[in-house]
Amino acid sequence: MAEPSVLTVIPVLNEELHLDRCLRSIRSQTLPRDQHRVLVLDGGSTDGTREIALQHVRESISGEGPVVELLDNPGVHVPHARNLALKKVDNESHMFEIIGHAWVPPEHLENRLADLQEAEAEIGRSIGSMGTKIIPEVTGGSWGESSIEALLSSPLGGSGQFARFKGRSIAESPAFCLHRVEAIQDVNGWDERWVVGQDRDLNLRIAKAGWPVMRSDASYLHMAKRRSFSSLWGMGHRYGYWRARQASVSVTRLRARELLPWIGLLAVICGFAISSEVEGSNQISFLLIVAYVSIAFLVGSFEAIRFRRLSLLLGVPLGLVILHISFSLGLLRGGLKQRPPANE
């Protein structure tokens, strides 16, 4: 059997702050040069992103590690870039999806391939997608930045992509997957309608086609997240909007818990509205508000203890409220099929 090989795909758009770190981590992989190739797909950057990518292209020609290539992505967005990369596959058995503001340890791909082969031997079949674990880095930074980092890795803040887990298991939406090329081709690649949530959509279709979709902690990945609460608002709004648009195609794409903020708000409003007719409804509404605030501060307390940073006691609850409101408003706009929010 031929050795597995990997095509690392990096869609970028104005990533000059992080791309050098990303590419250096990818080029430092212990995987042999003949088993690894890198494609950087630029969606029209106006900062120094292309210059950074071209520097790595030049260095990779004569240096160790994988060859790096830079391509234009006329479609701009991530799904267009990944489909373009799919057409450029040259006998690679797997595609590794990563983004320009993420980075990995040197043994990342080697460990993940070994883990993947072990898993396939255990279940006796090929695996379509194997995700990895995102490890937060709360090592300083601004109050907002560290609060958002902690929030997105908390149980109420990050859902599947940022989930804390151990071992190897079946998963619905694992992060930064190592995909078998055959599985991607089997479902005709990424759906270019989805500017956000395209990877979850792909994995759902891969699983529906009969390929196992899993996640493993055999390695990990770091990712630079939002640096301010205003950018967190934009992220939540976009994710809510596109989740609603995907749900209009298939309602199963919407998780029940994603509707809880709206359900809670409507319950509180109804409680106050019928207070003159139903005794005790006011108290129920107040209890719901107190319960939400208490849970938010409880999560903040856990994260403050976890990262040993007292400021998270306030930052995480604030971020949680911002994320829930922005996501819920995005759901509403998407459900009404209004114009898409601007992409960051």
C-alpha cells in the first residue's frame, strides 16, 4: 500500500498578521517532503499577505519541507478556495484544511496520519474526515482578546468546533479535518453557497454518504481568535445568519440549543405580558433572567479559575451575552432571507 500523502490547503484574505507563523509551522512538519505539498489560495488580499506567501514559495523551492505554491482564488471565500485546491490534487490521498491564522506543532501531520491509520485498522474501513483539537492560548493579550479566547473554548461558547474532548470518537462537526480526497470527491466537494459553515456542511454530507467522520486528540492546533468584542459580535451575527440559511435547505442543520436564547427571551416577555392575567408569571420571568445571569457568571468563574485570570470573571459573561444576542439576530435575519452580513 502506498504511503499516505497530504495536500495542505490554506485559504487567505488579508492575513499578514498571522500567515508567516502559520506557514512556518506547516513547513516545519516532520512529514517527508515527498508526502506533503502546500497550496496557499489568496482571495484578493490588499495587505502584505501575498508578499509573505511568495517569500515562503521561494524558500520552499530549495529548502527542506514541502513545496509551497500560491494561487489566486477568484471566488474569494473559503469554499471556493478549497474546491479550487481539490482540482489541483496530484495523487495526494488526503487534504488538510487549515486557515491563515492557525498554526500547529511540528509532528502534527505525522501524528495525525499515524492515528488515522490506527483508527482505520480498528474499524476496518477508510475514514472520510478526522478532526483535531483546538487548544486555546490565553497567555496575556488584551482583556477582550483573552476573554473571547476563554469563552470560545467554554461549553457554552464554542459548540462543536472548539469542544473539549479526550480520545477518539465519532463527531458531527470536527475542527480542521484531515479529509480523505476520495470522500470529498464522493460528495462533489464544498458547497459554495455557504460562506460560513461550509466545513460542517461538508462533513454532514460525507457522513450521509457513508464515510465515518471522527475527531481525535492525537495532536492539536492553535488559532488566533477575535481580538475585540465588536469583532465577536460580527462573527456571531455571520454564523447565525448562515446557520439559518442552511436550515432553510435542511432543518436538521439547526441545533435545538441554538434556539434557546430566542425561546428564553420570548418566555420572559410572555411572562411579563400576562402578569395581570396569570399570578406568578412575573416571578417566573425574573427567575429566568436570574438563572441566565447566574449561569453566565458561573461559566466566567470556571474560566477564570482555569486560566488563572481574574478579569475573565466579567469578560466571559459579557462575551457570552454578546455572542448569544448577535447569533440570535443573525438567525432572525437569515430566516427572513435578508441580505448577507459583510464577511470579515
